[in-house]
Amino acid sequence: STVRCTGRGPGCLSSHTANLVPEVAVTPPSEGPFMVVFGGTNGRVSLPNLWALSLKSLTWSRMEPKHPPQPPQEGSGGAGSKAVRGPPPAPPARLYHCSAVVRDRFLYIFGGAPDVKTTTTEDVVYSDLWCCDLQQSCWRKVLPRSAVQPSRRGSTAVVFYDPYLILVGGFDGGKEFSDYYWFDVDLEVWCCGGDLPTLSPRCGHTGALAGPSTLVLHGGCATAFDTVFRDTVLCSIPALSLKRLVARFAVQAGLV
């Protein structure tokens, strides 16, 4: 059933993302859990806003970007911190992006586009990765340490399988993808591939975790939206291989 919410909410919106989290930094404080909504379009322009809906009070709040806490100034005895000038970092407006919540606190968003696509290779499509600390309302642009990174794309599926964001497929304005990318949120490195089923290229599909190590993918479309899929794919996510364990150790030890 449709519910009546209070507070100033996002209004008319599509092509956004929504995720569930237990706690966020909103003013005035409200009780969780919360649904957090980022980006999308109101039918005229794309938007950069982050909203939180308390699922207990059904109250909307806009989460304004904030500067991250600064360390105390040297010699201040902890009494003050250096003033930060300029607007706080935040991702630009977008739609068709994907998002996932990491460890109940951090919202990651990837890719998307600044405006509605006309499905041409000349379209602007993003390949950036952003992280928001939802308990402080602070964004930062993630700068991966790896040479391997996903190409620009939107309409992808993403899930969090600790410590990885798993990104599947997508569309760059000219073609669809069938590849898998893994992002280690601790080491901030991407890798491509993995022992997962081969998919036909697609975008606009959905993904979710079922149980501790099963990835479920459904549907999507391809060939400039002429083909719509009805398949459901169950993927057993492999345990960390020895190669990946060694790679994680090497990065953590500062060897690479």
C-alpha cells in the first residue's frame, strides 16, 4: 500500500538507487532503519542528492555533503582543527548508476551518466567510484590502486560480498558488457574475471545475494533494448583463491 511520509522528500524521481541501512547522520536525528536514495532524474534534469527515509517514522531527510572531520591543528592541544575551504567533495549528478552498502555504514556508487542517454557511443558515461560515510555524511572519490578498472558504463548490477563489490555487465551508450569486476574495499584495487558463469552481454539487469555465497542475476536487455532477457542465473561465488590471498597480503604489506 502507498504510505504517507513527512518531511521534504525527493519528489518525482526515476533511474535512482535505493539501499537499506541501520543508521545515518540526519538532522534532526531520526530512528532507523533507513532507506537511502541517491541520484536519478525528475524528468527534466539529473540530480546529485542523497536522501534518507526513516522506516520507523516515515520521515524524509536530505543528507547534505559535509567535510570529513579534520585532525587538530598542531600545537592547539586538540582544541581546534584546520578550517576547510570550499564545498565538500560529492559526486556529480547522475542516473543509471549502481550502488551498494558496505558493512552497514558506507554507500558506494559506480558509473552512470549525467543525463538521459540517446544510446550512442558519443554519450558521456561515468566510470568513477564514490564512497559516502553515512554516519558522517562525508563523500570521497575512490582512487583505485590498480591498473585494471571497469570501463565507463551504467545500468550495471552490483552486490557486496565482503570484502568485494562485484560488478556485472552494463552499457556504455554503444554496447553492452558481460564481464565481472571485483573491487576490494579494503585494498581499493579492482580485478576482472573470476570463476563465475558466462553471461550474454546485458544491461538493466538486477543482482542480489542469496545466502552467504550465492549471486542471483535476473533479466536485463541488449542490442539497444531490442532484446529483453527472462533468465535467472545462480552463481556460486568462489572462496578467495590462493592467488587473491597472496595479492591481498602483498598490498597490505606494502610490497606492491
